[in-house]
Amino acid sequence: MALEKFHYETKAGDKIVLPKFDTIPTGILRRTRNMNGQDQMFAVLETLLGDDSKEMAAIDLIPSGELKGFIADWQKDAGIDMGESSAS
């Protein structure tokens, strides 16, 4: 993975650090390509972070309205605009 990371602080104050969105390995995207947008995004997050990580626990606590903003910010940070389909 690249050394550059995306940093996000939830409204509750939890810190989440992820690889930049545009550095997600193609194999992860390939394995999740047939999933709907929401299933794909959670599968990508769980693969990158591990289901038992403190970051995944923080994501589990994010209200759904904030989750959409979190995903949009992650994509925007990499210059990617995929609309709402990824997080809705």
C-alpha cells in the first residue's frame, strides 16, 4: 500500500485512517465488482481495515447520514467523484 493515507475524524471524535481511495488494489475491486454499491463499499473497508480493527469499529458507530459524507470525502480526496451509489 502507498504511504499516503486519508485521515478522517468522525463527529464523535474517532479517528479513521485509510489508504487513499485511488490506491485500493485492483484485486479488491475485482472481487467486489458484482456487489451492489453499499455491499461493495463495506467489503472494501473490511478488507482494507480488518473487520475487528478500531477503525472499523469507529465506522460502525457513524450515523448513516455521516457515512455518506465520509465515503464522499474519501473519494474526493483522491479526485474521484462516484456520486451517491457507493455509499447509499
